[in-house]
Amino acid sequence: MRGNSVLLRKAYQVSNYGEVVMSDQVIPQSSFGQRLGLDYERWTLDCVVKIGYAVALDFSDRPELYQQVADDTADKLADLQARADSVHV
């Protein structure tokens, strides 16, 4: 990339309250190696989000298996599924 161009990427972060938050991150102009590193970081962490979403779906589909889950964890799983459904994971 040349000039004053920047890269934008979606980033998943966990807030201090345990919520998964998706935000845009602006990445200033960087070298190819830095961009490659950021792409690799994102690629390797994509599976974590997908696994969390799969657990949230299973939680909704088979609640009888999750009777021992704490209420706050259940709320977070339901919230994760709702957020992910809204952005079409």
C-alpha cells in the first residue's frame, strides 16, 4: 500500500466484564511483514470465535446438557449467539 492508506480489520476483544466485543481497528501503514503478521494472528484466532459460537448453538439446542452452567455463563452464551447471528458468523 502506498501513500496515506490504512488497513481496517474486525477485531474480537473480551471486555473487563467478560463480554465479547467486535470493533474496527485501524492499522497504520505498515510493512508487508507486519501486515502478514496481523493476518496470521487473525487467522489463528478465528477458530476461537467459531468454537465459542458452536458451544453457544449447542447450549441453545440441547439445554439439558448444560444444567450445571452458572447463570452468568448462560447469559454470556446466549449473548454470544445473538451477537454472532446478527453479524452472520
